[in-house]
Amino acid sequence: MATFDELTTLALELPQAHQETTWEQQTFRVGRKIFAMGHPDSGQVSVKATVPEQAELIAAAPEVYSVAPYTGRFGWVRVRLARVEPEELRELLAEAWRSVAPKRVRDGYQG
């Protein structure tokens, strides 16, 4: 089980990641590009993914993943924090971060 505090720690460990409050949610970004977002009290978070990744995640674990509201048509997934292991969350965040981080920043990241 992961918590929103763990999510925050994992997201902010990624190079040049920062946190902003937008739409009454915490957004995790590289520059202006968002790779994850959620509200600390909701028990869930939306994470950027591709449409094929979204389908794969939902098919593999529908109790953990679902289509994110608003952004789901672009591949974003909703993650139920109480049902995801921190290491799996770390991998999801790293992939989401890679999808928005500039190449020069990605190239220096070994995670």
C-alpha cells in the first residue's frame, strides 16, 4: 500500500520535478508539464501514461487502475494508492516523468 506522502516523496526524487497546487490538486511537474496529480485526501492519483499502457494496466489490475477522469482519453490512469505497492508506484511515476522530461534531463537519469 502506498500513501500520498510516499507518492510525493517518489515524485520529487525525480530530476527537476516540482510540486504545484493547481485545480485544488497537487500536480507534479517537470517544467510546466504535469506527470502526476491528485488530492492528498482522495486516496488516489492520476498518472500520465499512453493509451496502450493504460489498457494494459487496467486489464492486469482493474482493482488498482482505472481510466482517469478528464485526461483518461489521453492515456492517463487513476491509481488507487491503497492497492498499489510503493515500488510499482515508483516505476509508474518514473515512466510518466520520462514522457514529459526534456531529453537532456532524461539522459542523465539512471532510475
